Amino acid sequence: MGIALPGLQQGGAPVPEPVTLHLQGPVRITASTRVAPGRYEVKVPAGWAAIEIDADNVTLDLTGVTLMGGASEPWQREGIGVHSAGRSDVTVRGGTIRGYRFGIFLQGKEGTGSDIKVIGSDVSENRAQRLLSTDTHYDEGDWVDIFHLDSWESYGAGVYIKDIQGAWIENVSAHNGQNGVLLANTTHATVYHSDLSHNSAWGIGLFHASWNDVLDNHADWNVRCEGKSYSAGCDSAGVLLMGGSNHNRIVGNSFTHSGDGYFVSKPKTGALSDFNYVGFNDGSDSPHNAFESTFAEGDEFYHNLADRSDYGFWMGF
């Protein structure tokens, strides 16, 4: 039985030490990199990234780093904090990323990207729409579009994983944005032990994302369109499944006080989200439905809490 020594790969080849980087502006990296601890303001326009990972087998270590975009108003935030496209075996570790449309956006190419990890990052206070409703005035313009992925992408998120086969998201914090973690066209991902609460639309959203695990997370108080004189929810939710998101396991989570706790639906013409296992979750204290599963079949609900909500379980169509 061999022993792996620090600094050596199996076979004795040296492991390259991560490059240490002091950010001066947007940067493209092609090898494992440690950004020197500190606070960096790196403004980028829409579609650009402060840090672009442009190679496979790269670890980006942001421990002790705060990376800031430019806009102070949530609805004006653009660009991406950390991005990769068409890459595999990419890890983003640590760091606080604020003020972008997407804090971290990791995308494969036609589903070929794999072994993607985001661990211990704080991606709070990224983009959120300007709300038109107030405590006493309700505006229908605040309804979110749950049906189209283009709309999801326009809203932004703390972490966005797209076109990936195999991802691990652990101990991530995402508060005070529009969305916490979004998975699209993604399979065999795990979202684990993260706090994705106090966002204005969704804590965790899955779109055409199947065979994934959502385990032991907090996605509480993801809610909008609730005021002193009205209660609408506007399709906000702790956990949302859409667009043919099948065979997922949603286990051991808390999504209390959200517009809906757990929410599944479908467009008039589009894919159902079926055969999902929902167990040992707490969806209580929703102003609407603790658990809503509409236009779906084969879902299993086991040992969930659904207290003090308008409806505990709403199963329609």
C-alpha cells in the first residue's frame, strides 16, 4: 500500500505549487492559483468575469479574499465573479464574492463538464431585481418567470452550475440576492450543508436537472410579494424544480417561511418534473404552500413537516 507524501503525485512526480496572485484587474488563469488574501474591487461588464478559469484540473483558492463588483444597487449588478466554460475538474474554494450578476458561474459544454466543486464560498449580495411592491402596495410586475431558463439567467444567482455531469457544492452561503444556487442541464450534482436563505426568489432552483441530491441545506425566507395588506408569493420558493427535473432527492433540508417551501410545476407545453423523493424536510410557515407539486407524477413525500402554512401540501393536476 503506497503513501501519498505532501508535494508528490503518485509515482513521485512533483505537484505544482499553486501560483499566488495579487489581483490588479480581470484575470485569466490556466493553473491552480491562490489569490493573496485581501479585498479586491474588480468591475466587469455583462458577460465578462473578474476571474476566468480557462483550463482543466484547476483549483482556485480564495481563502481570505473578498472580491467586489462595482454597482451598489442590487439590480445594477453585472458580470461574473468567477467563471469557467467547457472545463472539467475545477474547484473554487473559499472567498467572499459580492456585487455581480453571478458570484460563481461554472459551465460545461453540451453536458461534458464534470467534477466541479464549490466549497466554503460566500456568494451573498449579488444581483436581485428591483421590487416594485411595498409593504402596502402590491405590483404584479414582481412575479418571477419560473418557466424559461433565459429568465432564470437574467435574474442571476450566487452560484450557477450549467451543463455539468457531476458537481459538489458544500458549505456555501448565499443571502440577500435573488437566487442562491441554480442548477441547469446538470446531473449527479450534490448541494450539501449550505445556507441559501433570505433571497427574493429561490434558495435552490433546478431546471432540466435530474439525478441530483439536495441535502441538509437551509433555504429559509426566500420570499417576495408579501406585505401588510396583501399576500401573493409571486412564485418565490425555498426549492424550485422545473423543466424536466426528475429523480432528484431533496432530503433533510429546511425551507421555512418561503413563498412556497418546495415547489414543482411546468409550463403549458414543456417537460414534467417527476419521480422526485422529498423526505425529512421542514417547509413550515409558508404564507402559501409548504409543499406544492403540480403537473407531476411519481413524487414521494416522507416524514416532512408542513406546519402553520396556508396549505401543508398542494397536489394539483
